[in-house]
Amino acid sequence: MDVHFDQIESALEQNLYYLALHSVLALPSICGAMESDNGQDSGNKYRAWFNKWVADKYFHPPLGKITVTGGVCYSFRNGMLHQGRNNHKDLGFSKIAFTEPGSPISIHNGVMNDVLCLDLDRFCRDVIDSARSWLASVKDQKNFKSNYEYYLRRYPNGIPPIGQGFPMIG
């Protein structure tokens, strides 16, 4: 899974922000499924994983609450990945806006005019760092091991007997 995390970070470094954001929004789905009994994703698993591993990083003292909960992230993910939108009826904010790396102003975990503002790089790295911590904690568990057997991987030298000597993903 480290290759997956590394490629999201590489997308950030190459200013491929849509690609990085789409990919990072999928991580809670993948992680939630990988540790489940049936290896399947669900909205409840996504929200639970995010709440356990990421949400605490988004406590907003002036509001006295966590701004980016599993529910908020799941709703944003659904709007963005399925409709290309920055809002969703269940978001809890009118929309989410991200400041790009290198912007003269960086806003992270701020709410202005009902818009949740996040620093894109920091948000992506928060989710990736959380996924790395999660992986270290579950890598020896039975469910993870049985589900990881089917994880999509990159094979630099091919997948025998399909093909050898050239990179493949499968």
C-alpha cells in the first residue's frame, strides 16, 4: 500500500491536485474495506475509519467541534467523485474550498461564509499519514491479510504467467 500513498504524494509534488484529492478521498474506503470481515466498502465503514484515524486533526476551537468528520468527508467524496461537485446536500457546509500549495494565503480548517476552507496539501498529507498509521496497526490482523491478498498492486517485472519482463498493475 505504500506505493499507493507515495503516488498520491508524488501527485501533490507535481501539482496534480485533482488527482491527489480524488485519490486521497478514496483511501478511507479502501482502508475501511481492507480491515472488514467481508472486504467490502460501505458508507458506514468509510465514516468510521475517518472518524477513528483522521477527524481529531480537524478540531476547530472557536466552533468547539470537529469540522471534518467522517460524515463531512464522505459527503464531499460522494459529491466530488460522483458528480464533480464541491458541495453535497449532506455536507453541513455550503461547500468546501481548498487553497493550493504556494498560494499567498493558506487557509486550513477555517469556516468563512459557510464555506469550509482547507489547505489541500495538508489535508491530503493528514489522510495519507493517518492511513500509514492505520496500516502499521492492522498489517498483522487476519482480516487485513485475507483482504490484502486481492489488493491491486504494481508488479515491476510482470505477472506470471500473463506477462513477464514489463511492468503491470493487477
